Amino acid sequence: MTRILKTDALVLHSLRWSESSKIIHLFTAEKGSLKAIARGVLRPKSSLRGVLENLNQVQVVLSVKESRGLQIISQADLLNPFTHIRENLDATAMAFSIMELLRSLIHENEASQEIFRYTSGLLQQLNRPDISHPLLFLLSFIVHFSEYLGFGWQVEECRKCRKLPESFPVKADIVNGSITCARCATSDSHPQQALSKLQWRLLFRLQQEPPSGLPALMSKIPTDLNMNPLLDLLLAHLNYHTDQSLQLKSLKMYLP
Ligand SMILES: [Zn+2]
């Protein structure tokens, strides 16, 4: 049975399919990951021209048949092209990294409203002309995405003494997503990574902040805080639990 689905979506990827058509990989609010064909989109006079570019947030009307691998886009309207993100190479690298993660880890027919709303809100905050720490947005996304996928971080207390850590560096465990304070730390069989007080505090804050809180957090990032080890840690945790080895090609293109 064919039915009509109208949903907000992010364009994750597109591929030329024929002279005039493209296959579009969408992250939809209603049905998770979905691939659909946009017929005639490459014709000069197509009303869809420019609407289904990567990263655009759109509203699409689809003809959906569950038994079919490829759905059909009958209408699409542009909601947000995220122009400021595109004007900033580092912000673009972060946004495209987020899309790579969604492409790899969001399934078809998944009730995904919550993570869609989160992602859309995050991209809206990243789409500002005054972004000073774009990596913060990718870190925030991975923290919340891990939570959504069912293996969130537990960093508010030491796994052993159950207290707020007071001695640093703490050890972060990439298998169970927990931390152990410097006083309780012992050699463990799981891979661990040391986190300074500033790194630990940022990870803690990222768990609590909705996208709208990120600009304020960004303005308070200490200059001596190195966020790159946090990215390695969060990706290692994500890779371990999803049994993937996500490389984030977009990051390699843009980061110094
Ligand atoms: Zn402890």
C-alpha cells in the first residue's frame, strides 16, 4: 500500500541517478533514515532545483511504500539552508560530520522526532555569524546522540566512590562511559583516557545543555582548554558501542 508522508527532513547526501534525477538520503523527523528519488530535479526549470542540497532542512512530501527500498519525493520546500554554516569552513566541517554520523547510525523506520528536533536546534545555533568554538557543537551532538542510542555518559560522579570528583585527572572509561577519580583510579582492563578538570567539567556541562545553551557555554571556554581529546574519547565510545569505525572524513578536510 502506498501512502503519502509529509515530514521535515535534513538532506544528508545526494547522488545523481540519471540525466535529470537524484537519489536523496534524508534524515526525517517521522521515519528516521529514508532514501528517495527526486525525479526531474536536475532540469533547469524544476521547482525542486537547489532545494535538495546537502545540509538543507526541508519539508518533503513523499509517496511511501514500505516494501520499496527507494521512496518518491513529490514535493519539497526549503526551510533552512544554514547559510552562515556554509560561509564558515570549520562550522561546515562540524555540520557535515554530524550528517556523516546520522547517515551511518540512524535506521529506517525509526521514531526519531526527539533526535531530529535536537539536531535541528543544534544546527540553528551553529548557524550564527559569530561561532568561535565550532567543535563544541559536534561534541554536544555526540554526547546527546550517544544518549539517544542508549549508551549515554555517566560523568557526574566517580564510578567507585560515588562522589563528585575532586582529584584530577579523572579516568574516562570508553566501554561503560563512566569516570573514576584520581584517588580511586586503578589500572583497569578497559581502555581509559585521562581528562583534566576543565575537560571533565565541559563534558559534564555538555550533557546538561540544550542547543540554546551552547552560545553562552561557547563564550566561557577557557583558552587553555584542549577539546580535541574529548572528541577522540566520545568517538571511541561511539565506535565501541556501535561496532563501527567512524572516521568523520569531513573533519579531515577542514580542521588544521
Ligand atoms: Zn573516586
